Amino acid sequence: MSNFTKICLIVSALSLTACGGHQLRVKANADGTSSIVCTDGSSYTIQSTNNGQGDTSQKDCAGGYYGEQCEKQCPLNNNIYCYGYGSCHDGKQGTGCVCNVDWLNADCSFIKPAFGSLVDDRSGASVTYKTIKIGGKLWMAENLRYANGTKGTDYFSADGKAENDEQYGYLYTWDAATDACPSGWRLPSKDDFEELLDIVYLARTSTSETQALMAQSPDWANYIEEEGGDDFSFGALPAGYYYGGNYYSFGYYARFWSATEYEYHSINAYILYLGNGDANVGISYKDSASSVRCLKDSP
């Protein structure tokens, strides 16, 4: 009788209650070890000696599963455990995802906020901006206020008031925004904003994506202190936007230009839109003016 036949007989003799009533499947491995997998994520491993003597079996968890009954599974994203920013401590004594340094949450999807700084001296007077790492990329944590054109043509003060410039930055037309970031930094693409929202959706603790990105500030007309917010230290402020000689939505909405043109009509480009509990990537006319957050790929 072959070892594999003996293993199959052993499987047939095992009570299905050992797998919680689920079926068993035998897999013969090249090294003489055969795996019997239960459909609940647990497994039996039966090791056969070369002379066919002394078959033994030991129940353990299948890869990626943990807990006393192998009932828990490490989070998967694109078939990668723990987002690739940690490893799965599986088995009956396992604890789940063990995150790499600086990565947080049960699925290791959120990098620990760590403020840095960007010094921009292009205007002759040095301006320092806070920066923040989110998802392995470095974002400005404040709105840009670089004067790269003729005021009234390329950029505007939020709500039309110069006293808002330091706190809210400038509102730029799309053409001005594409050339506004300092050397080594760039205007985020549509894909960058969608990736940011994916991270926020999975790792936020606030009740909405907007709240998770908005500053904890009464500058938001609908801000409720008890609900917290700004989970990622992005610090979005409701600078509103400018279009056709008028200012709109100051105190209610934040809009940030992307570098990506709208593929169906060249007069539009994509923006990140935050406000009224909503966070999405939409489009806007290029000759309207919105806020700018610059991005660096390698923190």
C-alpha cells in the first residue's frame, strides 16, 4: 500500500467534526508531506516516513488564519497580507498582522503621522509649510501660497480677502497650479487623489472621508468638535473656490487641483472635492481657481 493511499485512508477515518463539519481535501507534496485542508481555513498535516511507518497528524491553521479555532484571517489587499506593510502572524497562537515600523491599524494600512517641513524661498522671502506622510508619500499639510503670476489673473485670495492668504493659501487657476509647486514637488494626479481616498476609506476613524481629512477647526461652518476629524493630519480648510469674478463656498468646501486633464473635454481638469460629508474626485473648469497641495513621491 502506498503512502498516499494510507494517507487517504487516514483521512476517511477522521471525523468531519474535526473540521467543523466541512470537507477535507488531500494534497500530496513532493517532500513526502501531505496537507489536508479544511474549508473553514484550518488544516491537518500528515507526515509519512519513507518506510511507511508511524503516520502522525497535527491540526494547525492554514496560512493567513489564526485564533484558537483558526477562525480569524489576516486582512488581504490584492492578495497581499497586511497591505505589504507588515506580516501575518498566523497559527493557533497567532495575533494577526504585525506591522512594520511607522505603519498602524489592524491591517497595517495607515502610516503614523509624522510632520516635516518644506522651505520655499522662491519668492525671495522664505515660506515654511508643514508636510505629512500618508501612504508612503509626502504631502503638504497646508495650502500653497506662492505668487507665481499676476494677482487677479492666475491666483486669488480665498473669499477675495488678503487677510486669508496666510491661513488658506491662494486659489489658483489650473494653468497656474500646474507650474506652482517648488522643485522636487509636483501637483498630485487624479490617481494620487484616488489612492489617498482609498487609504482614508480603509484606515479612518472618523465617520466620513471628508471629516477624516478636514482640519479640526470652527472655520468649517458645519464643524462639530465632538466628532473629531483630521485623522491623517491633512488639515483641509474650506477655502472655497473662485469662478467668473465671484467667490463660492468659503467656509463650506475645499477643492484641490490635480495635474490630470479631463479626458473627454480639455476645458476641464480633475479636482479633489471635500465638503458636506462628501469626499470625491470630480472635475472643474480650468479657468476656475482652487487650492493647491503639492506632493513628493520619495519622503
